[in-house]
Amino acid sequence: MVVVAIAIPQPVVAPLIPIVVRMPMKRRRSVTTVFPATLLLLAGGLVVAAPDASAVEAGAAEAMFTSFNNAFLVRSGGDTYYKAALNDGKPDGTWAGSLDILGAEDAYEQTGDPARKTLVNDLLTTWLRKNPPPWSWDGWNDDIGWFSLALIRGYQITGNATFLTQARYGFDYAFGRGWDTQYNGGGIWEENPEYAARENPPREPAKEPLSNDSLGKVAVLIYQSTHDTSYLAKARQIYDWVWNHLYNPATGQVYARIDRSGTIDRGAAAYNQGTFADFANLIHESTGDTNVYNDAKKAIDYARTDLTTNGVFSNSANYLNTWADEMARGAGHFVRDNRQWDTYYSWMVQNADAIQAHRRSDLGITWNAWTQNTPADNSLTANKFVSALAWLQYTPASRPSDIGGIHVVTNQKTGLAIDSSGTYGNGQNVIQWGANNGQNQRWLFTRNSDNSWNIVNLATWQALDCPAGSAQDGTSLVQWQPTRSGNQRWWVDQQPDGSYKIWNQQGGAALDGASATVDGAPLVQWGWNGGGQQRWVLR
């Protein structure tokens, strides 16, 4: 259940008890952990339990994104950027600007709306113009991780090849200089030692989740986008090192850092938990490794129980920029893709409700401390509002149906499964094959704002596509780079017998197995007639 205080008077919030750890290595974030020690207390000392939340305020995600843009978005002189703070109109730069853009990409991910795609393209184009490679001026490898993460997600959203090129450059550069086996058997330096030695005073270099997990995510997303398996291999190499050095498989905690002597700082932070969980989920989706799935779940559960105040993320530390943005992505993707709403939806709503309840009344934005009212402080940076923005994007207004997430899709009449044959490339045919639960047969269903569905294969990371939006009976279906255009949008309607009609938004014809019983038969479309060959089972 969700514990809340119900009373007209202001509640008295007992102080949080900070445990351990250290001051931040980097000025934007700290590994200091704040563990909740108390519950909200009413003036009279009464704590009242309310039933689990079942829905978040309708339109909350859209309203938060609109409010964030109203507060920080600037379009001027051909440039599009988020300004650094409410009272600072200059562009939010380098890593900070990348974190802002990641929030905009979250907003697109949930809707597929063309205006948001254009915004992401414009933001990244301006960012690259102001921060062009080479990036050798920046010694922090996690900075380059955030640069590259925003760029590779931007490529997947827009198809702009420049973003892919620069994301690859960023990963290759940071991994090439940062992966080090002389100390700790591998891992990527947070700040490369030669840069740390030039600091005043010199810093002790260390390897941290921020650099390893952000760049690991980039590697998986490059693999998705290009099918270059060398990037998946490097991602797994990074992941295995993190698992062995900075992850506690018994508890799910992600540790803060390890230095050259092998000393581990066991501090914890929401963003480290979230980045690791998101990385693990990506590895799981790309390989089917259930061990990695379990790692992701444990990391989320640890954050839920050990890094929240009564289940709600909240941190008002002034040295923080974002706090729970990566947690929003890690939990959001894991829950959505693996259909874990029964376990996590009420908790996600609990956080969303706290975000809504503590918005700044004049601007409608919420800072990192979700259990405290957002102060009317115009010096707060744009980054401080990205965590709330991201969390709302991944918390639907009502509990989602079982359509979303990863499925093997089998024909009701023949039992054959829809299969990509593992063949990567635009225009490759989609076929049918005996169900085997392999990567070729695992399809990720995600929703658009018009309630249509995107259907993407986990072997090729390409979308189920109706060629040119054809309405012609017998047309063979293909796969294509995801665009979320009408010929890749599908209506998925449950039938009275529990099976599903899946039909194309643009052409209007339904997926049809053509009563084929032979492995390798093409998947076609046909005008709906309700026959068993047009009915599909989602497993």
C-alpha cells in the first residue's frame, strides 16, 4: 500500500538520515546516498494508509513536457536549445544539454508524434553545431557517454545519419581511450587518468557506473541501429566487468566507484541504479539472457526499497543536476517491455502523483525532490527538472493492457509464428516458422499517441512494415528501419475468443497466415474476413 498523510495542516516531515559516503567526484552529481528513515507524520502523529494507486492524472506527461518546454525551450536565429536555467538564457551545454535532450527523446518515445521528432532533430542539430567533434577537450568519459546516448537515440527517432556517425565516433573514442586492463581487469575510466592528473588539485582516477553503463547503452543501441555485432560484443564486455566489480548480485545495489588500488566506494545513487537497469534490459532484449533480466529487476527493486522516501524518489541536494532520470528510463523500459505492470504500476503512479503534487504552481515543473514543493528559485538549472519529466513519460494514465511488451505472435489456425528469419535490411521479407521462442520470433509492441502499435523484431531491431501502405490482398509484409509512419502502425484488436486482429493503419488490410503450414512461408495481408488464418495469439 501507499502511505500518505491526509490532513489540511502542513505535514511535518521528519529529517532524512544521510549514510556515508563521500562528496561528489563530479560537480554535477554525487554518490552520496540518502536513506529514508521515517514516514510522513501529521501534526497529531497519525499516519494513514491509502489503497494502491490505480491511475495517474490523465494528460500529466503531456502537460509536464509542455511546461518544461515553456520554461526552457528557445528557438532563436535558426538554433533550438534548452537554456541553462530559468534566469540564464544561454544554451545548456555539453553533457547538461545532452541530459535535457534525453528528456525530449523520452517524450517522443511515448507518442511517436511528428512534431516531437522534429524537435529532437532540431535540438541535436544545434547541439552538434555548438559542440562539434573531436571531443578530446573533455576528459570525462561519462560526458561522452551522455553526448553519444542522446545522439544514438536521436538517430533511432529521426533517421538522421549524422547522429549515428557522431554517436559511433563518441563511443569508439571514449572506449578506445577509457577501457583499461592495467587496473581492475578492465572497465572504463570515469575521468581518464591523464586528465585527472592535470586537475588542481590532481584527482584520483576511478571507474564508475556512469561511464561504463552510459557507454554500454550506447553500444547496444548502435548494434540495434546497424546490426554491427562488434558493438554488442563490446557492450557485453562492459556489462560483465560492471557486474563483477560494481554490482552486488545478492542485493541489486550498484556501487559508486572502484579506484586503482581496488578500493570500492559502496555508496548508491538512483541514477546509477537506473542506468545499470536500463543497460541490463537492453542486453536482455538483444540476447535473451534471463540472468541479465534478473539483474535489471534486482537493481530496480533495490532503488525502490533503499533509495526512496516511502517509495518516492526525492533529493533536494543543490549539487545535483538530474537524480532519477535514468531510473525513470530503466524502470520504464523494463516494466513496459517485460509486461511487469502488476508488480510496479502502483509504485510508478505513486511517484507520478508526488511529482504532480509538488509542481511549481506558476510553471508546472517539478524538481528532483518529489516529496517537497518545488521552490520559486529561478536559478535552478534545466537538468533539475528532467527527472520528473522523464518519470511521467513512462507512467501511463491507466494500467496498460497486455498487448504492449515482448511477444511471440502465433497464428491461431496453424500455430506458426511470425519470424524475421534474423535477416537484417530494409525490405527483407517477414516469414512464418514453427514457434521456438527465438530472437527472430520475439517482437516488441510499443504504443503511439493515437493508440496504434509499433511492432519491432528483437533479432533485427527493424519494424513490421506494410510496403508503401498497400491495401492489396496478398501483399507480403517486410521489415524496415523503424519510422513510426502509417505503414508501420498497426491496430491490434482483441476478438471475443481472445485472439487478435492485427491490421495496418495506412492500408487497412489484416495480417494473414494464408493457412500456410510450411516453415518459411511468407506473411501476407488480406482484407479482414475473420478466419483463423487472420487471428493471432500473443504469447
